[in-house]
Amino acid sequence: MKRINGLYDKICTLDNLYLAYSKARKGKGKTFGVLSFENNLTENINQLYTELLNETYLTSEYETFTIYEPKERLISRLPFRDRVIHHAIMNIMEDIWVSVFIANTYSCIKTRGIHGALRHLKRDLKNITGTTYCLKLDITKFYPSVDHNIMKNILRKKIKDVKLLNLLDGIIDSAPGLPIGNYLSQFLANLYLTYFDHWLKEDKQARYYYRYADDIVILDSDKQRLHDLFGEIRNYLHVNLRLQVKGDYQVFPVKARGIDFVGYVFRHRRIFMRKSIKVRLCKQAAKLNKKDISVKEYKQKISPRLGWAKHCNSDALLRKIIKYEEIL
């Protein structure tokens, strides 16, 4: 694999930093951190430029807090200036890293995401005989378990630029594992598993393989082959990446229960919303149905969850719970 040099100088430009600033503030323009940064915008951008130029940039202290929906997770948040640096890096590195990813990994990748996974899995399930059985697994505490030395070695498979590697090493070492909530973490997480992806697709010939973050689905016509493959996967992750598979992995016939993945339950001929998402949609619709609001306002409030429903077999449900038929 050809290693790339000359990347740091592309990151370390005023034009790139201003572009990074505009991306980092998107949707967050009224937050305190953004407003404070903008009060002295030119000075703050120039300060970041100087720190990069002199190779003196250090990651700031994280603010941590816990969220409980959809599950309990510790979130780490950096000051806005650090988020600008992360975007500056990704402005240059995103296309390079995505070029290494296989087509069947979806999390946080433009034009893929949840609905990319949905389209591919829906398409492949049309081959009923080839997708009779499903192996479903995920990784125990994936983000906190990422090994820094392994992560750095993976970066060096594609990057030759010493200055950029030093910058990335400093960001990686700024917190244990990969901190959830960091803009850069989601790309590094994909990169951490990308050679595992290639091993499965190319060495193990897993034709029907899908990964969203650390949620993994593999389909096959042979149940025993999936059990055997699971043993090899567990060993590969432990030996090469210092990761552990959760004990609740499953091998099961698709026709018996469906595949719970990326918020949907997939069967060979139908797709349904995951029960928890369906319940939240029904509750929100019930509340809105009691309010005297316009069709436009109703649609604005229900649209985010309605989007989930429109990608699966939910017409009957929507006709039952949605007050205004014209928005369906």
C-alpha cells in the first residue's frame, strides 16, 4: 500500500482552518463555545494556525457527561477550538481514509450511513437461499477498548507524513481509547476495524457482510460455517486488535426472527422498524394528535421519526397513528 506524504502542509493553511471553522459551527452557531470563538475569530484562527505551524498544538481538556438514551454512554466533549482542528484534519484526510474502507461499512460515511446499510441488506436478502442464516455480533466497549499503539500502527499503513502522524498521535493519546463524542473518533474507529473488514471479505470470502460501527451482521446459507467463522473472528479481534466480542452473539435462521440492525428488523421480504423506535413514534404522534396545530407544524415535529417509517413496511401503521393523511 502506497504511503502518502505532504499532508500536514495542506492541513496547516488559513483557508483550510476557516473552512474547518465553518463546518464545525454548522448547527451549533448559537452555542456558547462557538460564540466565544467568534468574538475573536481572526485572532483564534491565527492562533490555531501558529500552533500547527510550530507543531505546538495540544488537545484541550475534555468535558465528560453521561447520556442514557438509547443506552448509557460516557460522552467526551472538547472546546470548539479543538473541533476546528479535527475538521481541518478531516478536510484533507476523509477521502484518503474512505478510500481504504470496504463498501460494506456504513457508520459516519457520506452517502452510506443507516440507509446505505438498509439498501444493501434489503437487496442481498432477495437471495433467500444464500442468506438463510445470520451471525450477529458486536464488540464489548468498543470505543474505550481501542489500543493506542495498534491505532497508531494502522495510521502508519497509509500515512508517511511525520508531522501529521505526530499530530494524530497527540490527539489519540489525549484520552483513553477513543472518546465517544469526538468528531475524529468516529473515523478512527472505522479505520481501526478496516483491515479486519478486508480480512473477512477477501481472506474469509464473507460475501454477505455488513458493519455499522461495531455492530456486525454476516449472512450465509450454511449455519455451521457461520459458527466456525465466529471462532475465527473472535480470535482475530483478540490477537490483532485487543478486542473482545460480547457474549450474546447469535447464529439463527433469518425466517425465524429477523435481523435487528441499524434500527430496523429485516426479513427476507419485509422490513419493520425496531420496536423501541416504533414505540417512540407512536407516543409522539399520540401527543401531537391532541394538539390544535397546523399541518405544517405537525409535519415539522413528526418528520424526523416519520423518516424512519418511510423506509420500511409501515404504511398500515402510519395510516392508523398519523392525524393528517396528506403528510404521508
